[in-house]
Amino acid sequence: MLDPADPAAFRSLAHRVLDDALDGLEHVADGPAWRPLPDLVKAALMQPVPTAPHDLAEVYAEFQSAIEPFGNGNRHPRFLGWVHGNGTPSGVLAEMLAASLNANLGGREHSAVYVERAVIAWSAEIFGFPPTASGILTSGTSLANLIAVLVARRSALGEAVRVEGVAGRRLVGYASRAVHRCVPDAFDITGLGSAALRRIATGCDQRIDIDCLRAAIAADRAAGYHPFMVIATAGTVDVGAIDDLDALADVCAAEGLWLHVDGAFGALAILSPEHRNLLRGIERADSLAFDFHKWLHVPYDAGCVLVRDPTLHRAAFASAAAYLAPAAAGTAAGEPWFADYGPELSRRFRALAIWFAFKEHGTRRLGAAIAENCRQAKRLGRRVEASRDLVLAAPVALNIVCFRFDDGSRSAESLDRLNAAIAVDVQQAGVAVPSTTVLDGRCVIRINLTNHRVTDADLDVTLEAIIASGRRLAQRVYKVAVNA
């Protein structure tokens, strides 16, 4: 038996662990935004597999010294680089409770299945999908996008594709040049090949060019290809742009194509009344992928895919096996099983933390937090424009601000290196965590706001640190060049 030999001692330690975890969240802003991981700690973590038991209190002490202090920083109010959620204290409780139940969400008749069904139904309602729509929770939008491509492929080629493969059918799909890397990966994994995804030009607003899309579809049909889907982006990774979903829905309706929306974080702007118009047309999609662990701050990992036609969704994945046969009653009841809507038979109870988040905060409060991040992004963009050291690199479309430190005295290539160095410098100082990306061939600093803990003061501190770092590093480079 692997249960504690001393339940009272275990209970005492468990209470201390929970108190420590909640203390850490309550005071997360008191520490640095990120700490470099020392080589000694890395080596300590890469020890041989334990063969003998260790006292649990000692295991926890090792966690406190070697793991907890060196996270990626996304709980901190000045984690502003990548699109990560912050998590919440109630999420800790939900994950603890989910682990205590240890439910397998592949299927069968138990309460956890109905919690996930409720979350899927709520999601369909939020995005204007019909109540008959199907869906499944995933590890994230990468897997959700893969599921959507497989359903669209099944819709285009019929039942035989699951046995015979694509069988020489020249399927092609379309997305903007700003599409997330997981979409071409999905085309690769599904056997279509990443070259079957046509990257369509974007306008100055970073949204897919509808005329270029129409021309590409016509050219592919003339060349004997089989267009089958369009992948729209609701919140591009670089700048947060949202494709014209209504116009794309019109194109797909006219051409007989599947419309999928990759809405990893941007789709949830629909919860903000002042931003939901940006998502107009999302309710017309055939499928939608998005994450709860980003702008809704559910603990990692928690993504979702919704599919308008549940019959097509199930047809892409369902298979028969005597040892997994559903029953009319008993534990094996509860048909349909989630295992028939995705590639995983073993699935953890992701839905509980999402259920907690909706129940505790409600959509209005969650939407208000999203709107606040968008307001903060607009304000930060204005501060960048007012600075003599910084240049705004793209319009602020939603919640992402891209800019460049530019002292006006060096080449574009030198500025690329300087801006990359600034981001690392600010990270290593522990002040904040910005990131970088490339726009129009140039390295820019990127501030992303999917952070419910960030304040205007945090953003001011971050911007001041970036400017100070830029001036200091630029001067250092200048001195090196002069001395050389």
C-alpha cells in the first residue's frame, strides 16, 4: 500500500504545503519576476532515479529549495513576455481536488464527465455555437487545432480517409502568414504535409488579406488541388490581430470550405462587451480552438476545441473495442465518451478548475479583467509613442504592444542585437519578463498583457527598466566600438 503510514503526520504536512503555496501566491509580487536557474540546482535535479524511499518532508524541502524559487515567472505581475496566464488561488484548490478524485475523463458514468460537458456547453453558449455542438478539453490549443484539422480532413474526404489516408488527394488549406507554428505542425502530423498549408499575405493591420485568399483558392483549384479549410486567427501571437472572421466565413460559405478559428487567447475577448465586436463572425465557424489557461488564468494545462457538427466530430475519432464498449447502465454507461472525440483515452480532470473559475468569478468579472488588460495595452502604447527612446512597431490591436529601443545612432542590424539584449538584461535583473519577436524583419520588444495581477505602475516600472537598460547597453556598445 502506498498510502501514508502515519496519516496524522501526512495531514499536518499537507496543511503546511497548502499554506506555503497560498502564501507564495499572496506575496508573489514581493520577489523578482524571474530568477536564473543555477547550474548547481540543475545538476541536483538531474540525479539518478531514486530506488529507496525518502521521507516526504525531505522531498518537500527539496521542492522548496530547488523547484519553487525557479519557475518561469508567469505568476508575477510583471511577467509580460509570453501569452501565459497567472493562475489563481482557487485554481490551486481545484487542482488539488481533481487530484484527490483521480478521475479518468476518457468516458464512463461519473460526475467529472458531466462537469466537462457543462464546461463545453458554457463555451458553446459564450461563442454563439449551437447547443448541439460538441467539444473536448485538451492540453492546449496546439492539440485542439490538430483535432480540428483532423475533423475537417474527415469532412472533406469521408470515412475512407481513416483507413486509406489521404490517398493522393491534394488537400490544401489556408491561413495568414501570422498563423501560429502549431497549425503547419498539425498539417504535418495529419499527413497532409506542411506545404499543404498556404500562407496568405497580411495587410498592414496583420490580418489576412481576403483578396489574396480568394486568388489563392482559385489558383489551387485551377492547378488541380482540393481546397478544404481556412484557419482564421483570433489574436496573432506577434501583435494580437484578429482576422476578419465575418469575411472569412463568407469566403468559406461561397467556396464550400471548413472554417476553423485558432483563438488561443484572443477568442476570449468576446467576454468583454467593448471588444466582442472584434470577434464578429466567430459564431459562424465550423470549429474553434482556444485556451482557458491563458486569459482565464486556469492552471496549466487547459485548452478546448468546439465543433459545430457533433456527428462529423465523432466520426473523425470513434472506434470500437470490446474492452471499451459502453453499456446501457452501470459504470460503463455515460455514452458518448470523450475518447470518441479526440486521440486520448486517458484524460485528466481539467474541467474542474475551469468550472471553479466560472463559478467563482462569472463571465462578467472575467471579461472585465480582459478589458482591463486591453486598456493597459493602449495606455502602454501611448507611453511608447511619447518616449524619445522608443518607437512603436505596430498598432496596438488588442493586448500586445511591440516596440523598439532606438537611439537613432546605429544600423538596423545593430538595433536588432541591442533590443534582443535589452529583453534578456531586464529578465536577468528580475525586474520584468518582456520577450522579443520579429516584425518586418526587425527584432522588437514585445509586451503581452494576459495578466490579471499587473497594474499601471508595474508597466511603468517595466518601461523605465527597458529604457534604462537600452541606454546603458547602447553606451557600452559605443565604448567598445570606440576602443576598438
